[in-house]
Amino acid sequence: MHKRNNKPSRLLNLAITHRLHKAPRFVQSFAIEQVFNDTARRCKGSSALIVIYKTGLTTQLMQRIAKNTAQHATVFLNQANIKKNRCPIRWFNHSHEISRCGHGTLAAALFLKKWQGFSPNTFYTNTGEVFKIRIHQRALQLQLATIDSTEVQTEVLLQQAIPTSIVQSYKTAKINGYSTVMINSDQPLKTLAINTAQLQCYPNAVIVLQQRQTANQTTQWHFRYFAPYYGVDEDSATGSAISIIAPIIKQYTEQTHGQLFQDSVFGATINYRLKDNSVIIS
């Protein structure tokens, strides 16, 4: 089997070989994979650290590895499962295990495709959620279940944290879910100063969504994603949030496919298409 020459950065070498003296004997391979980048729009997207590990790597060591890396998401795959059609997957940020991570899953699939020539067609979590990998025009896509939101009254805390007029608010759950706020177009979302300190104790991830008109009157959707409660003030590029955003856009405009622009510091461009009760992203 021909292995890709993935030379880790000096930071990764330090993290795995010096700071984590017990971890290397459990790690078979690791690499960084970039997703949702767009050179035309100068969007860097986001990267994930992919770790292929041998049996014996504990949850505690996984968290230690993730804590000492520059990436917002570290993906763990057991070497015994990466050649199977169905492969378990786990993700961690610097402080927590992540319950859903679209960009990390797509990054893992892209890495495995390069490293071993193919990717499993299904990744699944400890809770049984399924992330499918599709191939369209030789490019890998991620398919995941959509999550419906309910329109709610805007909470005072969100009004305080987001310094602009909120048009509508949605929630998937009271806690451990997603809250989406749609804001007016008076100010570009990218320059809006969100007070993430006020979201530290807010038990949902927060999606700020904005509809904008271009010079030729084309409608564009922009968003930003915040999850301070879960260890990430603002995510530079996220895939899982599209499973919430896409159904809201459809409800609002009947649009079922298109591009979404994540207006984080690095920026990201995400193509999406709704299909039955799922969304396909790339």
C-alpha cells in the first residue's frame, strides 16, 4: 500500500512526541486535511487533524492530543476499521469531545481517499448518528441528516450578544442543540462584533444567519457559528451547522440548494443540496 507523504508540522511533532509521551505507541499515522477552502474568494476554510490509532488509545489520551494541537477539530479513527464500509468516528476540540463534526468527517474521508485509495462510505458516532460519504464527479461529498428548528421568541441574552436587529429566531432544542438567529442586512455579518463572552454559559451552539443582495440582485446567504459553551468561541468552518441552516433557508425562501458563505476570520464556502431528510455538502 502506498502511503501519502504527510509531513506533520513542528507543532504536531511536539504535541505528539514530546507533550504526549504515552500516545505515540498508539498512533499509527496522523495528518492535517483542509476543507471548505475557496481560492477565488480567498477563503482558507478549516483544517482537521486526522489521527489513525491502534487499539489502546483512551478517551483521556485523545483529549490530550486534541488539546495540544492548533486545529479546532481532531478526528480519531481506529486502524482496524478504516478499510470497512462502516467506520466509527470520534472528534475532539481543545476541551471537549464533539458530538457532531461535519468538517472533521469530510476531512477524514478526503485523507483516507488519498492515504489508502478509498474512504468508508459511512461513518457513525457513539450515539448512532450516521454520516455518509458520496462521490459526485469524482469529488467526495458528505451527507448528514437535517435537524428541524422551531421558530421561537428571541432570548434577551442573544439580543445582548448580537449587536444588530434580529429578524427571526429558531431553536432545535432548549439545551445541547442549536439556536439560529436571522439578522437584518444593515451591516455585513463579517464585521459584526459578536460578544462571545456573553455566550459562555449559553447551552446551545449559536448560528447567526444573514441574507444579502449582491450588486446584480443575486441573493446570498452568509453565516457565522459560535459555541463558547462547548469550547469554541467561533468556528472558522463548520459542516454540521448546514444541517440546521439548509432547512431554515428552505422554509424562508423555498431554496433547496446553493452556496453558503461562512464569514469567519478565515472564511469558508460550502456547497449544499437538500435531499429528502438530509443535506449533502462539499
